[in-house]
Amino acid sequence: MKYFFLICCLFCTSLSAQPSDYDRAWAAYTSGQYEEALVAIEQCIVSDSSDHRYIFLKGRTLENLYRYDDAIAVQYTALRMNPESVEARAALAALYYLSGQPAVSAQYYEQLATAEPQINRWKISWATALMSAGNYQDALEQLTIVENADSTNWLVYKYMGDCFYRLNKNWGTFNHYQYALKLYPNNKNLWGTFTRLLAINNETEAAITIGTEAVAIDSTNMEAWKYLGIALYKSGDSRRTHHALGKALALGDSSYLTISHYGVINYHLAQNRSNYLYYREAEKYLEKARQLDANDINIMNYLAGTYGYTGKSQKGLDILDEIDVMVANYDSVGMKSNIQRGHLLRRLNRNNEAANAFITAIKDFPKDFQNFYEVAICYDRGSSKKLAIDWYTRYLEKIDVNWATKKWTEQELREHEFVSAAMERIQSLKEDLFWEEEKRK
């Protein structure tokens, strides 16, 4: 009999040593095995459905399985069973935020902030939910309360900067971002975001300053390089733009903004430096940009011009024909299109058609005097000497009606680089016409 009693004691002891369903559920949950945790916690609920801890853990498990609607329903039950549960209320607030219902999330965070006003993280979470719901002024009020209580939290200043940005108050945006960076100078994302906001808001000089500092701190900051490049592009600094955007691309940036601007800046560098390699780079990236957006007329126009320099003039004309279909009434892009058409036709030795393209551009934008000179070149190359003289003369008269008797200064000749060439060509053509007349006599 005593042996039977001893065996029973040992058996009960071994049973008590076995982990409970809750222990297994908790172990699985904390190790990230959420499906296993869900099975174990369901067994706990079957055994005792009155324990709110089981219901709460089931809700958290469902949340980690991204079953947000189910998790919300379960956490409602947990909160109803234990109305004082801060954890269940906080879980519901987070779940509504994750499920794309920030306004409802804000209501729960408000309850938490009201119940525990000394805890700043509830106010910060409340502000975050309000921001996501588009209520930036109320979010700013909560963040200001936190700032007054704790001025060392960089995230508060970052969020305040976000609010000011959405409220179109740039001064507040920039000031608070700068203060956030003082508190957390190694924050790569914040440096990039700040550079971006400055660049897109045309605060070009500030964007260049912040962007330059950002990449000096971390040379792998892709967003900072990107928007530093955009700011430099707006400032007209082609060399540094090329460097910054090239860095962004090397770091893996594949955005349309970077690719298109990099293509365009290579085109401008090729024009300024007469460097064929830049034209090849321009062609490569402008083609990539067009693959990303086939209807960007500005990119199409640049690509057409680039083809003219890489020996693909007919391909360029085909693109301009597409632009003609897309744009019925030419705007400034249309003018550029006609200019590009003129250059491409001239490279194909279709000089009369080229002259007509430049003349169309003049009709739309008569103050672009360069096109008068381009028409003259077309007629000159087409052996229409009298028309060439006429258009060279028109060009010079647009620059200065007294061009023939004027004492041109070196500075004026540099400013109007084709004046000397036009005057010399007029003289040469008149001499050719004189000798042709003499031969006829």
C-alpha cells in the first residue's frame, strides 16, 4: 500500500512539473512562434474563459499574425472583462492605428493620456494618431505639452516639424527639424528628410547647406545626396549636381526624379563642354527615365536632342513626332520641340525643313533671337544665299539695329557669341553673290 502511495506522489509531482498551456503559449509567443502560441492559448480559454490574461494574450498573438480585425474584437473582450486594463486599451489604440483607422486610435490614446497625464508617451502616440488622421493643429498642441515637460526628446521636435510642414508654416518646420538634429545629430533619416523638404520648398541655399552637412556626416545617406543634387540643380551648379546625383544612383536610388535629373544634367554638361561621353550618359539615363514615364514631354524633348549628338537623328525626329501628337497647342515645351526638330533636320541635311521648324519656334517665341541665327544657317547650308543674308541681318538687327556701324565691345561680343560670325558670313555671302553676278555679265 505504501508503494502505491509513493507511486501516486511521484506521478502527481511529474504532472506538476509539466508546463501548463499558458506557459507553452507564453513561451511560443515570446519566441515568435505565433501559430503555436495561438493553439496553446485557445486551449487555455477552453479551460477557463473568465481569465482576461488569456484573452489579452490571444489578441496580441493575432496582432502579430497581422489579423488586425480579429485582434480588435478579442481586445474589446479583454477590455470589457477588465475595464481598468491599460494594456488592453493601449493594444486597441495600436491596432486601430495599424489597421488604418487613426481617428479611432486617437480616441483611445486620448483616454490613456487623460488617465495617466504624467506619461508622455501616451501624448506622443496620441499626437501621431492625430497627425495620421490629418488633425495637425491638435497634434501640435499635444506635442507642445510634451516639449514643455521634456525638451530632450528629439522625436517630439521631429513630429512638431512635420506638423508645421503640413500646416504650411515653413519657419516652424525648419526650426524644429534643426533642433531635432541638434539632439540627435547622427539621425540619417532626419537629415535626408530635412534636405528633401528644403529642396522641394525651393529653400535652395538652405537645402545645399543642410544636404552638404548631411553627406559629410554620413556619405551613405542616399536621400540627402539625392535632394542635395536637386537643390544644386536648381542653383545652376552643374558639376556638383552631377556628382551628388551620381552618388545617389551609386547608393541604389532608382527613382524617376533622380534618373531624369541625372540625364538632363549630363545633357547640359555635354552642351557646355562638347563632351561626347556626357551625351552617352545623357542618352542612357534619359532612356531609363522615359521607360519610367513614357509621357514626360520634357524628357522626350531632351532625349530627342541627345539622339542628334549620338548619331540617331531620325530616332530623335520620331520622338518629336510623338510630341506633336501629344501636344496640340505648343507651350514652352513646344518651342523647345521645334528647336530640337530644326537641329535634327539640319543634321540630316534637310535644311529647308529645318529652317521652317526654327521659323515656327520664332512665331511662338519671337524674343528668342538665337533662332533667327539658326534659320540663317539652314539657308546658308542650303545654298540660299540671299535668304541666308536676310536672316543673318534679322538676327543682328534684333541684337542692335545699329549693328553695322556699332563699335562692339569685347564684353558685348562675348554676350552675343554669334554676332561676329554673322557679320563675317554676311560679308562673305555678299562677295559670293557679287562674283556670281559678274560671271553672268
